[in-house]
Amino acid sequence: MARRKAEKTAQRLSSANSFASIAALWIEHWKSGKSPRHVDTVRRRMAANILAHLGERPITQIEAPELVAMAKTIERRGVSDLAKRALETTGQVFRYAIAHGHASRNPYSEIRPRDVLRPTLKTNLARIDAKELPTLLRKMEVYQGTHVTRLALKLIALTFVRTTELIGARWDEFDFSAARWNIPAERMKMRTPHIVPLASQTVESLNVLRELTGGSEWLFPGDRNSSKQMSNNTILKALDRMGYKGVMTGHGFRGLASTLLHERGYPHEHIELQLAHAPRNAVSAAYNHALYLEPRARMMQDWADFLDTTRRAGISNHV
């Protein structure tokens, strides 16, 4: 009887000093002055990326290699910036734990993200930080160039397809009754078909665009020759004119969408399919394009709603 009671007491004390319990205390302390939406994002990001690895572990027993293993697991999902942020957030929890007597050392202080994570290539994949997204979206809304270019910017943000996939789009690829954009295999980087579920905001933008370019086979016909598609550099040049030269590209919207959707708790496989990344088994790629269409459609609508809210209200700084 006494032994069982001692074991139960030990389990209760261990649970009270688990990383998850201390992380909950840290969030309650940290959230002061933060917007409810940002707090919710951090909670979900914590649950999906940190607590899944460290949550049940007593905080006093966690060692640096466990943090490295957590970060490497996140990095393998293709979101190295999220892996770095997870490490930094973990370090903040440990600092809180030390300050309040729950731990005596911070294993994060023994490592640096650059020592364990691959460097992020920014040469041709430049993109702004998520905290800069509200300003960019507002600048896009009042872009002083042509209406067609402004709509191209809006659509690449909403659909986060590759730039070449957007500017090469034809009107006959769109099934408006099903709210789907069916991109044929020959136009995709991986040479497999791709389906983009259309959010209501995307359909609205397409309908406006159709008033402007519906007489062409292309969504984005060239300025000088309407029988050809828009130049590859049009979106990049528009971003340059808005002040984002060297820091944001059309491709950058893909990275932003990946990071923010992962942070918001959407399944990795749904995000990867929507990004049309190559599956490990290339033979099955032609079938994978139609997987998870219903949840992907919900995700794309949520993404469009998120962009609207972000443009209107802005988002708080990240942890």
C-alpha cells in the first residue's frame, strides 16, 4: 500500500514538472499583451512541433540531444525555419523554468540552430518574414501597376502555385462549378497533374480577371503579344517596385504558406500535396494529386480567410 502510494506521488510530481506543464505556465505568463489569435497560433505550434516530442518528459531530465532530435524531425518536413523557431521557443520555456525554480539548466544554451540545422538557401527563394506579410498584402491591394498584374499577385498569394504554373494558366483549366483548377501534368515541374481547390476569394478574383482577359486563352496574356503568356519576370518586377527587391519573390509565397499552415496545425501531407512536392514514390504521383481533396479545400479556404484577416488587421510578432 505504501509503495503504491509513493509511486502515485512520484508520478504526480513528475507530471507536474513535465515539459508540457511548465510550457503551459510559460504561455500563461508570455501571453500578456498578445492578441488571442497569436496566442492560439503559438499554442497549436507548440502542441504540433514541441510537445509531441518533449511534452511528457520531466523538464529536469531533458538533454540537448533531445532538442536536436526534435528540430531535425521538424526540418525533415521541409520547414527549417519552423524547426529553428521551435528550438528558440523551447529555450524560452527553459528560461522560465529556471527563473521559477522548476529547472536548474537550459539545454538550449548548449547548442545553436546553425550547428544542427541546414542553412536556408535564399538566393532564388527569397521571402519576407511572416510578421511582414500584413504590410505586403496591403501594398498588393493598392498596387499602382496594371489591374492584371495586381490580380496575378493576389492569385499567387491565394494559391501558392509556382510562378510558371500561374502565368501559364489557361481558362480551360478551370472548373468553376466544382471550384477547382486542374493543372495538366505537362505544365507541372514534377510532370504530374495537380488540383488547386478554389477558395471563394480566389473565384472572386478570377471572375474579375475574366472581365479583363477572358477573350484570351491565357489568364495572363502578354502586354505586347496577347497570343503569348505574361513574362516570367512580371510578378518579380512588381514586387521590386513595391520595395521588395531581393527580399521577396513569387516563389516566396510558397514558403510562407508552408510555414504558416504548418504552424496553424494543418497535416503535413495535405500541405505537401497542395505544394505539389514530389512524393517519395514517383510512380504513384499521378494518383496522389487527387488525395485529400475535401480537407485540402477547407485548408485553402481557411488560408484565403487568413490572408483577408491578416491584410485588415496585421499579425503580431512571432515568439
